[in-house]
Amino acid sequence: MLSERQRKLILITTSLASFLTPFSSSVITFAVPRIGEIFRANFFTVVWVPLAYLIPLPSLMILFGRLSDIYGRVKLFRLGFIIFLISMTLIIFSVNIYMLISLVFLAGISGALIGTNATAIISHVYPANKRGGALGINAMSVYLGLTFSPFLGGVLIQFFDWQSVFLVTIPIVITALLISIFSLRDIDFKNKKENLDVMGAVIFTSSLISIVLYLSFSEIYGWFSMIFLLILGITLLILFIFYERKVKEPLIDISLFTKNRTFAASNISAFLNYISTYSIVFIFSIYLQVFLKYSPFQAGMVLVADPIFMVIFSPISGRLADKYGSRIMASLGMTVIGISFLILSWIKITNVYDIIIPLSFIGIGFGFFTAPNTNSVMGSVPRERFGIASGTLGTMRFTGQILSISVASAILSNALPRKILLGIFTGIMQSASVVYLNEFISGFKIAMLFSGLMSLLGAYASLLRNKNA
């Protein structure tokens, strides 16, 4: 029986872990203009920096979730910390953009290990009537990562340059690893009676990698030039579904999607949520820093409006979900997000408050959505499936993030001339930004409209879960 003190220590280490992944992902995206400038990289090269971090996350989280269910969540959790520490230390010594991209990819692998197991460990150690509150605090940590990334990233980049945004994560990961050594003793869940479905893992991971690479290549080379990757990915995914129905111990129990309405609806809602919201930092950092000539610090102060409200409302929504269920609250959050995006697509931005106010409401909506939605997913499966449930939710989340960046990049590619995109971080835009501001605004509004529609669709999907969920 775990003491309350041990649970709190576990919540601290998992919350630090949950802080690291979104902070790193968001601060890397925020640092894109500066990284492109330093390495003299064009738009189509530097966009690989955030994508390299994101690609391993959806591709590997279900596999890691299944491995953690079988061999132990704590071991893989700590391994993620170690790999993260190594990659972040080496990143600061990058001598070119390609070395940086490779090490960011390794950091993404560690992020998949950490992210999958943090949620599963919390769900394992907290009883059902307290799980929503714990997941709310965990979600608050995610949004603290998102909150600090533009603010702290802006300060660090302006005064210490781009390496500092990676260096600052090192003491955090060391602290989390040390706490985990003491707090996570003798609590690991293992189910070694089951075996890993190796063939299923190969087929599924190959399918996701193909789809993710297509989404990543699409905004660089065009949506049809790499269509074979999409066809391959979908074909492998169909093959995987048929294969899993015949395996005694499958990688994923397909009935979770076909017979568990709450599990399926909650994951789809998460997917649509991140499609709509993740590109905010990417689009606004370019808009504020390149076109409006804001310093990194000034841009960070504007973008902090979104996640700061996520931090405030996530613990509240988690506790309310324990009492009243997740369905209505999560749907309401997605509706608020959708309306806020539609406002951004409609209004003429004349001052900074036209950005800050809608971003604040997006943060409020996000705060009401995530913790209840996560609680709904984890509460819909038995304890021995927490790892795969967390991995599935993470896969939906990060696939949505990659698609969000891909769609946003494609929209900007159509709005701006190719030569401007190629030179957006190499100095050409210093003289051309004013000329092409209207074109960028046109693409910006289309991106906001797309995000608004995806959010409202996510609100509808959230309502499809069981009424008592």
C-alpha cells in the first residue's frame, strides 16, 4: 500500500517528466527563426528541426506502451530520462543543422519513452476517485512547459543564444531521474506472462513511420510527390488490423476501438485537438519575429497568454471530472477553442490584444479539455492496459501535432512565394517582410479557420463517448 507521501513524490517526478516533453517540443519550435538564422538554413530545411522531435513520438509510443505493460513501466521511464539527458547535452555542441536535427530526433525517442510511461504510472498509483485530480496536476505540468517555453525561450535566446534552450533542460531531467530512484521503488507493474507481438510491432511502426514521413515531406515537396509513402502507410495499417485480429497476444486490442466507445471517442478528440492547436507557436513565432520584428522576448510574452490559462484551469477541470465525469467538460473546452480560432480567422489584427485575448480563451478551452479527456481514456481500460492506453493517446496527440505543423506549413507555402520561404531565415526577409505581410496574413487566416473547424469537429467527437464517462 503506497503512502500519500510516496504518491506525491511519484506525482512530482512524473510531472517533471510531463513538463520536459512539451517544453522541449515547444521551445524548439519557438527557436526555429534563430536556429535558421545561425545556420543560414532555408525554410524547408529548418522546418525539420521541430519535425525531427515529433516524428518518433507518434511512431513509437504504442510500441513503448506495450513494452512497458510487459517488462515494466519504471525501467523504460528511467531509460527515457537517460537518453534525454545524453541527447540534450550533445545538442549544444552541434556544428551544423544536420547534426542538430539528428540529435533532436534522438531526444524525440526519449520523449516517447517518458511521455508514454508518465501517464501510465500516475494512473497505476492513484485510485479511480482521485485519478482525475492527479492527471489534472500532470496536465498542468504539460502546460507549464508550454507556458515557459515562449517566455523562457525568448529570454534565453535573446541573451544567451539558441543553445541555452536545450541546456536549461539538463538540471530538470537530472532532478526527475534522482527523485524517481527513491519514489518508484517496488511499484512497477509487469506482465511477463504475455509476449510482445513482434510482427505486429514491425508492421504498425512501419505504417506510422510511413504516414508520419509523408506528412513531414508534404509541406516540403508537395502533397502528391510523396504519395507513395501515404499509400504504403495505409496499406500496412490495414494489414496490421487484419493481422491483429488473429494474434493471441496482439500489440493493440482492436476491440478497444470497435467496442469501447469512450476509448475511441476520447482518442479521436485528442487527435483533432492537437491538429487544431499545435501550430500556434510555429505560426505566431514567424508572424511576430519575422514580420512584426518583435524580439524573441517580446514574442514570448505575447504567446504566454495561451498556456498560462491552461495551467490555471487544468487542475480544476481534473477535480471536476472526478465528480461529474469528463464528457460535457471536454466538449465544452473544445467548443471554446473552436470559437476562438474562428474569431482569429475573422477579425483584423490591429494591435497585440487582438492576438492575446483569443489566445487566452484557447488556453481556457484547452485547460478544460485535456485532463478530463485523459482521465476518460485511462478510466476506460483495465489497469494492465494502462501502458497501451497511454501510448495510444500519445500517438493520437503527436500525430495531430505533426499534421498541424504540416498543414500550417502547406498553407504558408501557398500564401508566400517560394523564394521568400527559402530565404525567410537567411536575411532576405529583412527587406521583404513588409511587402509580403498581406500574403502572410491571408495564409494565417486560412490556418486559423482550419483550426477552428477541426476544434468544433473534436467537440462533436467528444460528445460521442458514453454519457457516464
